Amino acid sequence: MNLLERHMAGSIPFSLGSALDQTKGWSLEEDKANIVHEIKEPNKHRLVLKMEKRRGKPVSLVGPFFLHKEVMAEVCSKVKKRLGSGGTCKEEWMEFQGECRDKLKLFLADEGFNFKA
């Protein structure tokens, strides 16, 4: 007997989640893996600048970028050196410590990226 099967009154089995036991089921990781991003030139980007508070501290976000991972890591490294702050690139977005949206916009505009109004 399957661990999830329960027998009710009579001999009619009631199975809970048995469909998930036989199939792979739904997974968010699979959905992320199937997304194909179109690689764009810097002047074709329409970037958005956002600011969030995480644990009470400001974090500046810029994205979405449509670049190869290596190129995005290189751009992120240049921006971090120019700003003098920490940061990371996750998926399509770059995150930087502190409130630096104005400086980000100036530097990325010099690199050839465009922004939404």
C-alpha cells in the first residue's frame, strides 16, 4: 500500500496526492530553466531603476538586462568599482548597496544603455 493511500469505510481507497507520486509535478525551477532570453545590444535595452529596503538598508536595483552572463558580470564589476560599493548580479537584475540610482543611471548611460522614462 502506498504511504499516501487511506482506506475509508468500505473498500474504496482514498488517495491523497497520488498523482504527484507518479508524475514529476509542478516545479518552479523547471519553469525558470525553460525561459529563453533574447540577447540584446546595450542601446536596445530599456532598463528600470528601483530602490528597496532590505533589513532597513537601501538597495538599488537596475534591470532587466538581456546579456550573456559573462558580459553582465563584467559590467557589474565595472559599476561596483566606479560606485565604490558592493553589489551582485542575479538573473536579469543587478543589485547595489546603498541609494545610488542617480550615479547608476549616469554610468550605464555612458556605457550605452537606455532607460525607461
